[in-house]
Amino acid sequence: MEFNENFILGCSAIGAGLAVIAGIGPGVGQGIAAGYGASAVGRNPGAKGAITSTMLLGQAVAETTGLYGLLIAFLLLFVKPLLP
Amino acid sequence: MGQGILLSGGDNIDFMIHGVFSYKFFGQEVWITTSHICLLIVVLVLLLFFIIGGSVFRKAKTIPTGFQNVVEMVVELLDGIVGSTMGEKGKGFRNYIGVIFIFILFSNISGLLGLRPPTADYGVTLPLGLLTFTLVQINKLRFNSIPSIWVDLCSPLPPWLPIWAPINVIGEVAVPISLSLRLFANVLSGTVMMALVYGLLQLFAMVWPAALHVYFDIFSGAIQTYVFCMLTMTYISNAMGGDE
């Protein structure tokens, strides 16, 4: 079955949109990390620096899965691997 | 690009890597791209910094002044990071981690100066990940005996039943890929976002993109640099700490 170029591009755009849904996960995860960080600072304000750097490190690692989704979206939109 | 994918003003958006000139290499056509040139600029700036720093330290004073202050601060900061993560046994890695930290940091914030950050090219970040992978494997061989590595490889199951070994090998191979993709995707997303702001909102992009630059180039770049070096150090000290 043959599809024309515009159909494939449109489907790629839909796929890119779906791929970016991966951003939900890191959003939830980073929010949880920030919440626990805030409560930890509330309990022990003296350790604010260490808590903040640990929190940022964990958040940056948690962000990765969302960025994989973003990467797939970029590939679909700009590299267009599905075009013949 | 074009094709109306990025709304109407698609012609102004520019974040791709461009070829500058091509040459023949063993019959293959090879391109010198903008990433090469940005990388060269970053490396030259760092080289200048290192040469000036070295010449300052050749006649160093006990009470530091001017540039000596800056260099001492940078070196102390990097030594502190490596020392607090790897401890005493990681002393030999201060040079490597320090160089890689300064290089990635300068690459990430070179977006501020209008360059396309070299780390937004997968050809730059993959070698960095592979260097980490090589260091991890070499240190595993240096500090552990072969039988203990084999036991580690089959770890949840006993060593005479290596069914789980392929999964662990995949886990080892995933390290450089995830390290390099994390850095690459972060810097690339910042670059794309800035290109979208400047390309689509040309008329309105007056002063406020500076705030976005602070976030995407400085904050995100510094965090990702820290994360890359932190994970590299963690992996290496995990590989080293088998016998203790």
C-alpha cells in the first residue's frame, strides 16, 4: 500500500506529540523530589546546601526519561525517518 | 525543514548543524561542520586559559592576587567535588574529572556567546560517555580479580549459572549511552527552545529571552555538567571499590 508524503508527515507529527507525553513521568518525579526536599529542609534547615544539591542531582537524573521522549519527537519531526 | 511543520515562520528557525566545507578522505566525502568550528573555539579559549594559568603559577605568590585567585578557586572547587565523592582512592582522577568538568561547562554556556553548543551534537557527547565506559572497565580490571568480576556479572544467581549475565552486560553497555544521551538531549532541547523563541517570535524577542538564556544555558548547563561528572565519579568508584 502506498502513502503519500503529507500523510506520513502528518502521522509523524501525531507520533511526536504522543512521544512528548513522556514528560508526565519526570514532572511527577521531580515534584515528589522537590516536595521531600522542602520537608527535609523544614526538619533540618542546617543541611540546606547538601539537600538542595542532592535534590537537583536526583531531579536531573529523573529528567532523562522525559528527554528520551523529546528526542524521539525531534527525530520524528526533523530527521523524518519514516519518509521513503 | 520547511514543509510547514513548525507553523508559519519555519524558514527563520535554525538549530541544525550546517556543513561549512567538504573534503575527500579515502574517497569518502567528509564535512567540516559548525560543531567542529564551535568545538575548536571552545578548545582554543580553554587552551588560552590553561596557558595563562600555567604561566601565572610559574611565578606564584604566597598571597594570591588577580588571576591566581581565580585559578586557585577553580582548582579548589573541583578538588573538593572529586574528594567528597571519591574519597582518598580517587585522587588520581582529579585531573580527568576537572578537565572534563571545565570542558563540558564551557561547551554548555557557549550558547550564550551565539555559538551552537558543541555538546548539542551527539558526536561530541558519545565519546565523553565512551571515555567514562573505558575508565570504568579499566578500573574494574585493575582493582578486582577476574573471578570476582565473573561473580559480579552473574550477581543475583550463583556463578555456575550464568543465565543472568546477558542482562548485566546490557546494563553495563547502557551506561555510556544513557550518560551521553542525557547531556545531548538536555543541551539540544535548550538550543531548540532558544531557536524557536528567536525564530517564531522575532518581533517580540526583545529583552526577556535573557531570562530563558539564564535558565537554558547557565542553569541547565551547569546542572548537567555536575550530573555528568558526578555519575562518572560514582561509576568509577563503584568499579574500584570491589575489594574493600
